Amino acid sequence: MKHTQRHATIVDIAKKLGISASTVSRALSDHPDIKKETKEHVRKIAKELQYSPNPIAQSLKSNRTTTIGVIVPEIKHDFFSSAISGIEDVAYRSGYTIIVCQSNESYEREVVNANALMHHRVAGVIVSISQNTKSGGHFQDLLRRRIPIVFFDRVCEDVVADKVVIDDYKSAFDAVSYLVGKGYKTIAHFAGPKELGICKRRLNGYVDSIKQLPLLTPNDWVRYGGLHEQDGYTSMDYLIKEKNIPDAIFAVNDPVAIGAFQKIKEAGLKIPDDIAIMGFSNNKIASLVEPQLTTIDQPSFEMGRKSAEILVKIIEDKIVEPKTWVLDTKLIIRGST
């Protein structure tokens, strides 16, 4: 009958050498009080016994782990799954592992996630906030415990921390200006939640851009909703029922654009002949629909990588001066406009 081999411990090394476990522990952590030859003996026996340190025991001692916590609204959308890949890429190369939590767009769940990561003694946290998060008290708690935070994409305005973002206002302004330049006269905006920073900035970009169209009143053409396919579908359904069909739609993100896209097709309207449509973020689905979706390419993988690079630097170099890092976007013109 096979026995599973148990892991060698500091006590095993100590017994073999006839010294105390505390001497072994200090020798392994290269303590200056331990003689050079003792350190060499200890390392030799540790290697023979295939000893490897216990990360949980180490974390209890140092009060920190080599784990990075990640909180995102949801994993199912390309933007966040791609950002997580970027985070993981840097974390792995830097000797960290990651724990991913989903807030499912719920503020309450985000608070539970933040507390769970705090109790796990994570080394730091990377966050994109839920659409319902209005204040960052739960993140202030992490910072008070000296757990550094880096926000990306959706940031908490009231928390002083590093932030990796894009220029949502300028990206939206340039995208809608492209539609104006193409000759579209009535351009609707399917906006996201009113309180969420990225949505506010994209809305403002839209509003300022359509000032180039003298006859268009923004309020008549803005539909507020959430950030999912169903929200775009519902907004489009409303406009069709009201017989109030714009020439073009600028959606707050790709899922909302895809929901609208579906309703337009169901109604027997042609894209872009009857109505043009533009998304935001360049999810994979944007190039899989027919016609392909015009959108703004948001560098999600790069946002994840940059966030992790900053966090590792804060953890290891104890940098305290937070900055906001703005990454570039680009307009991807496809068949839907």
C-alpha cells in the first residue's frame, strides 16, 4: 500500500542536525546571528529532505501573503476577463498568485469581497467598482490596514489610490464626432447608470459632440439603463414603439450595443442603412456580428497589466504617491456605421 509522502518541516531538519527549530528557521531566512557553516548545513539538509516553506505559516508570521485580490463586476464579459489575464500575467512573473471575486454589480457584495480579501491578508487589491458603488468606505478600511489598492476602468472618486483609466470623455466625443462627420443627423445615446463615473464621462462626451448638430436636443435622445444586452434591447424597443427612430445610436458599451442590434434586426430594420450603431470597448462579439460593430478599442489586457505592475511596485518598493494613469483608445470603424 502506497503512503503519500508528508512534507518535510523545520522540525525534521532540526532533528537531523541536532539543533533547535528556531536556529533552522533563522538559518533559512539568512539571519546575521547564525554562523555561515550552520547556514550551509541547514540548506544542504533542507535540499535533501525537499523542504519547501509553508506559505500560510509564513503569511501568519509576516501578516501578509503573496496573494493579490482582484474585485471585478463580472467575469463573463470580455473586457474584465481580458483585464484579469493581464493582471495574472504580471502577478505570475512577479511571484504572486491572484484571488478573483465578482461583485455582480452589487455594492453589498463588493463590500463582502473587500472584507474577505482583508481577512485573507492579501498583499494588495486591484478593483473595478460595481455600477451601484457610490462611496468607498470599504476600500478606506483596506488602506487603513496598509493593504494597497489600484483601481482600473471604473474607479472610486473618493479614494486616494493609483488609478488606471482611459479618457472616456474624449473617446466618446471623438466617436460621436465621427458619426456627425458621416452625415448622421439624429444620434441617440444609450447611456449607463447616471452615477457611474465612466458613464457620466461618456454621456458628457456625447452631449458636447452633438452640439455640432444645431437641431438636436440631447435630452430627447438619451435613454438611461444598465450595462447589459437587455438594457440596449429595452431602449431600442422603446424607441421603435414610440416610432422615434434615430439615424444612429452610440451605446455606452458593446453589450448594450449588441442588445440594440438584436432589436433592430428583429424589427426588420437594416444596419447601417436604416440605423447605424456604435459600441464602446471592442469586445470579441463586436467582430462576430453581421455587420461587424464599430466601436472604441479599450486596451483591457494592458489595463490589467499596468494595474498589476503598479501594485507590485507599491507592495515591494512601498511607493506612497498615488497617480492616475491614462491609456490610449482608438476608434475601430466597421460595417455597422
